Amino acid sequence: MLINRDGYAENLVEAGFRSITSDAIRMWVEEGVKLLPDGVKKLYFENPLVAPITRRVLIRHWRLVDHYLGHPEETLKKISSVNPQNAEVLRDRDVSEYVVKEVNDTYNYLKQFIGDS
């Protein structure tokens, strides 16, 4: 386990990966959906009442965030492993490049947000 003995954070991440479908990936790319939309940034990262809590949660679970978002190949592997159709969709270079770009952009934003903490 990456974070703690009970594996709660990992279980949430695993459930999130299992919910990803090949149709969702296609839509994500076709519609240009952002992994971290502006509305989420405003609510959780720019809101002075919520941002400190968001920062603490990210710092506490940074190893898990870093494992997937800091290493996009791990994210692609995980998305592919939960569903064979996902692996097929991700073989398309444009799709995988878009996913990697979004993962990198999100990771860099989060890294900048927590700073040197």
C-alpha cells in the first residue's frame, strides 16, 4: 500500500479507475475535457476557505498522487488494466497523448499548489 495501513485512499483510487470506460475516454478526448476543470480549481484551490484543507489532503496523500499523476505511464497502465477496451482505445496515439498531457498538466498544477510543503 502506498499511503497507509487501511488502504482507504488506494481503494478510492482503484474504484475511480474501475469506473473509467472506453466510451468515457473517447468522449474525454473528443470534447477536450480537462482532468482538472476551471470550476474545480476555483472551488478547491482558489477559494481561501477551502484551499488550506485541499492542501492538507494533497500533502497527506502525496505519494499516491505522485505515483499516478507524476508517472503518466502508470496511469495509462492502470486505465488499460481495468478494462481491455480501454487498452484498445489508448493504443491510439492521439488519445494516449491527450491523456498524458492532461495528467502532466494536472500534476504540475497540484505540485505548484502545494509548493515545497
